[in-house]
Amino acid sequence: MFLGLTALASILLLAFLRVPLGIALLTVSLIGLSALYGPALAGNMLAMTISENAFSYDLAVLPMFLLMGNLLAATGISGDLFRAANAFLGARKGGLALATMVSCAGFASVCGSSFATAATMAKVAYPSMKEFGYADRLSSATIAAGGTLGILIPPSTILMLYGILTETSIGDLFIAGVLPGLLGLFLNAAVVMVICHLRPQDAPRSPSVPFDQKMRSLLGVWPFCTLFALIIGGIYFRLFTPTEAAGLGAGFAILIPLLQRRLSFAILSKAFAETVTTSVMLYVVLFGAMLLAKLISVSGIGEAIQGLLVGSGLNSYQTLFCVLAVFLVLGCVMDSLAIILICVPLFSPIVLAFDMDLVWFGILVVVVTEIGLITPPIGMNVFVLNSCLPGVRMTTIFRGLMPFIAIDVLRLILLAAFPAISLYLIHASF
């Protein structure tokens, strides 16, 4: 048990010090397993972990969804989504901020990355809000908060990794993420409207758009509607698996900009290069997390923590509160990917021991991680946004985010109290 605790503490320290997560996971796990079984057997365990998973059919879902998001971002289709949302919402009080929030949700539905959503919308939406006199704290906070929807609204990279680590159906996780994601969009939009009502000077109205222009703007939305219907609709009605859906999505993400004459060889090459780089990084950290799971299992730390919680007399909800509190505290100082890969192998057996649904727990974990992405002092979404908007101070973004953090905590409470919000579509699916 001491070895397991030392390994976890070492990985958390290295992650906090910004050591590449894959290197931290692999190095510490190999050292720990070598201490238990010797270097030769630890090396064999690493080789078996890689060989068993590198060519896994389920793992192929990651690069294909990443390619789909990279292509849509690189070809400017995300800008069409914002222009359509702005045409219908821009003339309302706080309309540009509402359009940004809707665009974040739409882009997240085909992207799967919180960072990519925030970075893309910073380039697309922020200049328009700046032009019409929006306060920096509202415009930047709207983009940062909207970007967090990228890791919940399917397809989600974090949900895919969670599904692989816990051997939970990725299709069920995607379907379960729809209603909580829409709830997050609704609550964030409500926050924007309240802020605009209390501080109307922060969000001036933009000019009204003629009806015919609104209709033309809808032409830019069809790629997102097509891809979302293809991916989620196909999974929901059991027409194909998440991996097959990812392949179809990547294929259509190439075909759509090609038909629109937006796709060049340079853009395609860049999208493929970014996908390969990100996929390799994710594979390395995933293999490291799998090796860490083995170390946690053999060191006895998981059983010790489980025994401690069972012996404490806590019921399932009290135990859940303690586990989520750990995720929330770590989310304030660490990257979301690191939290998922380090903590999920540790806590998922405890969740099963208390007879809690792993799909429901996965949604709660992602929502907690969302909160961590915009919570001081680290808030990785805020760092990404600050790098895209160097003229906006970090303190300004964090101040603007306080109402969004509060509403996300409320959403977490609702999802924990009413599991049916997350699980209804799964039980109702065909």
C-alpha cells in the first residue's frame, strides 16, 4: 500500500510541475512495478499493455474523432455556425454572448475538445463582441465557460478515455452526455441573460439582421447538424458502433469542405499532422494510465481505500461526495486529462463496490472536471484563452467566470441528485 501511495503522490507532483503526463505515468508506474516484480517483468507488463491496446478496435475511435474536429476547425466551418447563431440572437440583449454560447455547444458536438472549442471561438466570436463594445470580462468568460461544454457534449475525448479505462460502453457515455450537456448550455445561457440584465452596459445590442439573411445563414449550419445526427443518431438507434460512427464522421468531415471548395492539400496535411501528434500523445498517457491501474491493483491501495470507506459507515451518496470533492480540489490545480487518467483507475472500483452506475459516475466526473477547467488558480481553459487573447488579463477572465462556476456547481448537484437526467436516454434508446 505504501508503494501505491508513493506512486500516486509522485505522479500528482510531477503533473503539478508540468512534467509531460505520459512520461510521468509511465516512469513512475514502471519504477513501482519494478520494485515489486523486478525490471524484466515490469518491462514485459508494459509491452503487453501496449501490444494488447495499440491495435484495439475500440481505441481507433480517438484519432478519427480528433481528425473530424481538426478538419472542421481548419476549414472555417466553425465561423459559419457563429454567424448563423449571431443572425438569430445578435439583436437581443446580450445576443452576441448567447450566440457564442450556442456556437460553443455546436462546435463541441463535433469537436470533442474543450481547449479546441475555446481557442476556436476566441478567434471567431471575440472580435465581434469587441467590435460592438462588449466588456472583456463577459466576452472572455462566455468563451471560457462555453468551451467547457466540449468535454461533455458528445463526441467527447474525455468520455472516450473514461470509457476505455473503465471498460464502459462509449456509446452509452455519449448518449448519457446529451441531456447534461444541453442542461449546461441552458444554464450558462441563463447566466449570460442575468448578467446582461444587471449590467446592460457590458453587452450592447448589435444591429438586427434581415429575415432573408437569417435564412441564408442557416446554410452554414447543415454540416454540424448532419454530423451530429449521423454520429449520435446512429449510436442511439444502434445502427453502428462508436468506432464506426467516428469513421463516418471523419469521412464526412473531409467530404463536406471538399464539396464546399474549402479543403486544400495544405489544410488536409495540417489536420492529419495535428491528429497524429495529438493521438500519439493521448496513446502514451493512456498506456501510462493502464500501467498505473495495474500498479494500483497489485499494491493494494485500491482495496485499502475501499475498505476504509466501507468501514467508515458512509452511505453511497456520502462516498460519492468525498470522491467528487477530490476531483474538484485537484481540478483547481491540475489539467483535466491528468485528473481523469490518475484518479479514475483508483476510484472506479470503489464506485462499483457501492453499486453506483459507472456511466452516471462518468458524467459527474466530467462535469467536475469542467468546473476545474475554469476554476482558479490554474483553470486550463483560462490559460488557453489568455494565450489566444493576450490583451485580456487572467484576473479579468476569472472574475467574469464566477457566476458560471456557481451555476456549474448547481448543475453538478442536480445531476448527482437525479441520475435519471443522465441515464434517461440510455434507457429510452432502442
